[in-house]
Amino acid sequence: MFAVNPGIDSESLLANASEDLASVKAMAADLAFEIEGSRRNVALGICRMIDGIRLLVDRALDNLDPEEPAEYVVKP
């Protein structure tokens, strides 16, 4: 159903993943402020988990040492 173009470099894949995580966090944070009680805590917990995952992805981006700077292919 879904496929990733095998020609896309790791840096572009990680950049897209980082952007997607930021979008998901924004959606979860928006939801958290629309609900109350334990459901709000769950949404905020999801936000915290996303923060941790995004830190890992961003560190992986920092650790990449391409021979030539890659042009990011960020999806629209």
C-alpha cells in the first residue's frame, strides 16, 4: 500500500520523519487542550514520547556525515 522510494538518501528520510513527528506532536497537543481528565494525560504523554523520538531522529541527522550536502526532499 505504501512504499518509500529506494533512491532517497537517509538524511532526507530522517528529515521527513522529523517533520512528520513535529506534525503529529502538534495534533496531539491540540487534542490535549480540547479534552479533560485521564484522556488529556494520555494525549500529553503521547506528546512527551514524540519529543523523545524526535530527539533521537534529530541526533541521527546530526550524526550523518555525507560526503556532499544533501538536498532535503521534504514532502509537501
